[in-house]
Amino acid sequence: MPWQRARATARAAAVRPLPAAEADLADALGRALAEPLVARTDLPPFDTSAMDGWAVAGPGPWVLRGRVLAGQQPAGPLADGTAVRIATGAPLPPGATAVLRREHGTVERRGTPGRDGGAAADSGEDTGVLHDRAPRPAEPGRDVRPRGQECRRGEPLLPAGTAVTPAVLGLAAAAGCDRLAVHRRPTVELLLLGDELLESGPPRDGLVRDALGPLLVPWLAACGAGVVGRRMVRDDRGLLRDALRRSPADVVVTTGGTAAGPVDFLHAALDEAGGRLLVDSVAVRPGHPMLLAALPPAAAGGAPRTLVGLPGNPLAAVAGAATLAVPLLRALGGHPAAAPRRAPAAADLPGHPRDTRLLPVRLTARGADPLAFDGPAMLRGFALADALAAVPPGGLAAGEPVELLEAPGR
């Protein structure tokens, strides 16, 4: 299957996003809004001071009448010719027309003129006569944040599908929200196939270290998934079949066993578990023996599940995850398809004669620069990469645009 079509098939396999539910702000991070975020209050909720200084009414000089701090209510309205000391974020008293910045005012007390605003603030005194020393008079509205400047109550702030980032959480809290309607996180179980895998220490006695568990778990989580399990499965068709049948996850991700070697049992185990192939090999290098399949529910009445089969070679598995797993998980989680991102090739990008090639690149001022150590079993180049460049068959010359897939953690 062509690479672009395989990615589209992975998104379509989601059919529709997972159901929506309300979540506390702390639990919504990384999920997608199922409904627009709507303000529950005006922002700001009242006229506030944008600066430390004095709230003044009418033209000066002004007689000082106390202070208003953030979190306090003003004692009462201001009459023309009066002022109160005010802190940034404090409510503006009714009748105030502007805020005079601290550095622009001087206070005359007990008949001694010339005491500057800094001295007045430090003294703790809030009486006297305030004089305007600003280069220009404090015109109405200066340094005032008017009520509703950012939004009005009931106003939609963000559309459904928006990823909940820390900034979104801050906006939601400021707008008065305690909970958000978000799509459920797709659950994932990672099955690492093979008798040759070690979980610790250096390779020895023909065994190799599992590199994909440490790589894939945080990457899938960053795509909005809840990783509910990670376990190794020996090269045994029956064990693999039973693992596929019993996995409770929305998405089962396997590594290895996708080709036609003597212990590559994934196709047979998938058939015995009642799976249905949606994608069986993709025209992409590395990673072409990847697959996508529909799995029946793990229990009667349960929801259908999906399997993503990744090759066992590390960079080939990365290519498979970027091609199939990431689009599927983003769609299940309610995230819209990302707009293609492109950059000019900083140098000639070698391609495969027939297939798309996913090439680790570093993004520089010149564009996408290819990295060395890009073989199917290598991760050294990918560890330095900002992205994977999707190089079409035949390659690209320097200066030509190339589509980029974001590398995890970038």
C-alpha cells in the first residue's frame, strides 16, 4: 500500500473518536476537547489596574483616600479630584477614570512636597495630595484593563478538537472552568515479540537489548494514549494468539514478527484471533513489513480493537509507529489531522527507487539536513533528529520541499 494511503487508512480505522467525558483540569492534559471551551465569566471579570500606582478620578492633583490591593473590594466610589493607591490586578473603584503609574506620581504630605511615589509606597502612608509627573496627562482609560477585554461570559474560546496543553488549562481556569469535556484517552498495550530480547544489561550470548519498549511507551503516551501494559511475548504462536485475544486495550501494538521468517507468527496468530487485515505492508523504507488490523472485542459486548504491527528493527519500528500508530491514536483521541509540515531539503535527500523513504533529519537554517546512521536497525541518527523527512521515490534535490513528521519529544 502507498505510504500516504496507509496513513489515511490508520486515521480511518478509528471510525470516530472515543466517547467524551468530563475530566478535572489535572486529568485533561494531553487530551482533545470534545466540546468548545466556553467562558464562564467575563475576562477580566471587572475593571482592573494594569499597573502599580494610583486609581484617579478626573484631572489632578488628587487627594489620596486609602488603598485597594488585589483580592480586595474598593471601599466606595471615587469622586473627581480623589485617588486611591492601587496594586496591579486590583479592582478599579467606581468613578475612577485612569491609573497613574507609580513612577509617574509624587505625593505631597504634611506640607512637604516632592516625596516620590516609591517613597510613598515604602512608607505605608496613603494620604496626602498626589501630583502627576508623567510626560503626558493620564487620559481616561490609561493602564486600565476593562471588564471583558479578553472575552465575555458564554463566548467560545477554543474549538472542539483542540489539544489540552498547559496553556489551555490556564485559560480554562481563568475562564472559571473546573472541568472540561474531553475525549477518552485510547488505551494501548505494547507486546514485544521475540526470544532474543533482554530487559537489562548489554547484549550477550546472541541476545539483544530491547530498545523499543523504552522508546515507544513515552512516545505513545505523548500521542495521548494511556499505556496500560508492556510485556514480552516469546516466539510462540499460541502465546501470541492468546495475548491478542485477551488484551483489554483499544490498541494493541506489537514489535517484530511482521515479516515471513521462521518465527514470524503475527499473521497466523492474528488470523486465529479473528483479526482482519486493513494494511499488510506499506511502500516505505525502512519499515515496509508493518501492518494494521481490526481485532474483535476482548469480551462479549466490548468495543472493537485495533492492532498495529511494527517491524522488529528499531528504525523500521519508528517508521511504522509514525505511519500507522500515531495517526490512529490521534484520531481515536479526537485530535484533528495535522496540516502537513514542509521544509526545503538542505542537501540532496537520497530516496528508494520505488518506495517512500523516512529519513532522520535535523532542521537548520538551510532546511532539512539528513543525518548519518539511518539504517533500519539503527537509532543513533534518530536520537539526534528533529523530524523524519518523507522522501518520495527517487529522492529530492537540495532546495526542494519535503514533508516532515515530528520526532517524539521535539
